[in-house]
Amino acid sequence: MLRRSQKSATPLHRQREELAQRELELRDRVAKLERMIAAAPKLAEEAERRQREELLLRAQGGASRLNVSPGLQDKRYGEAASMRPRGALRKAQREGRIIFLVLAIALAALVIWLVSHLHF
């Protein structure tokens, strides 16, 4: 049998091979993405279940620590009101204003000193 000698691949053959290789890569990517899409609901459900269990553990731990029944908590004012007393917020605001005034006065004194000692 006579066989043809192997010549270098023609541009058409090379292009076909490249396209075949790209097709295989794209098929692999599509398969991987399909697997991810199929697994996404399970992962979301697992994360939600973990979050629910964590919240339950926190709720149970806080109630046992304080020896207070969750049914006795007053829900009228919401959680924001119970987080920080109003007086503490006013005190922090007052302290912030005082610090601001002290720093503003110090900056003004520094500017006056610089202007009087450095003549441009």
C-alpha cells in the first residue's frame, strides 16, 4: 500500500482542529455551568438552613443568659430603641460637639500664630 507522505497541515485543517478544540472547551464550560446551576438550589437551601440554625442558637443562648422569657419582651418600640439608651446618645453627641469646638479653636489659634510669625 502506498501512503501519502505527511505534509504540513493546510490552513483549513489547522482551523478545523482549532475549532474542534474550542468546541470541546466550550462544551466542558457549558457542562460545568449546568452542574453549578443544578447545585445552586441545594447550596442556597443549605446556607438558609445554617443561618436559621445559627439564629435559633443565638436566640436560645440570649434568653438563657438573661433568664427572661421571650414572651415578656415589649415589641412596641422595636429593637432599635432597646439597643442604646437615649441619654447615652445625647451624651456622646455633646462630647463630640465639645471636641469639635476645642479642635476648631486650636486650628484658629494655629492659623493666627502662623500668620503673625511668617510674613509672606
